[in-house]
Amino acid sequence: MARILVVDDSHDVRLLLVAVLQRAGHEVVEATDGASVQSWVSDAKPDLIILDLMMPGMDGWEALERLKSSPASKHIPVIIFSALNEDDDLAKARSMGAIDYVSKPWTADDLLDRIRWATTIERKSA
């Protein structure tokens, strides 16, 4: 299974995500804002990052930009996890390097399928 960094400012969302991911056998590390993502990447060495876009301080867009511009983290697949669900948001996320985009509300099965796909694709291309 994968080590997943979940980045969301909502305690309730993180709690639910952690429960779903751990039940599926994943190891989960949590971050509450975009500013701490890079340090968590260095410490936790995640296989995948689930990143919310709308957070106070450094939002997910800036965090994604920093992740994908850093040699230490550009290879880590990022799934955007957001209530923003406009086509422009999806296109922007993909153009910035996100591998997938999950709109809230979401289902556990859909999220787990996307994680399975993202981690499989990443292993094949490594």
C-alpha cells in the first residue's frame, strides 16, 4: 500500500479521509496547510499527495506549484481534492502537474480507485 500525505485545512475532512485510507491499508500523514507541505514531503517521503485547493495562507495552487518545481517532490503524484469543480480548475491543476482531480462531494470507492491508478502509473513510469 501507499504512504499518503493528506493536506486539508478542515479537521473533519482529514478525519474522514484518514479513516477511509487507513481502512484500505494505506499509511497516512496529515498536514493542515499548504505552507507545511514541503517539510512533510521531506520528513514523510509520501508516495502520493492529496491536496485541497482552498486553504488559508498558502493555498493548494501555490503548494502544487512549489511541489512540482522542486526536484525533491516533482515526481510525487498529486491528486487535487477540492470543492472547486469548474472545468477550468481541472485544466489548471493538470497543466500544473496534478495527476488527477477529485471533486467534493466524493465517494470512498472513487477516491481509492484513483489512488490505486495514480500509484500504479507512477511505479510504471519510475
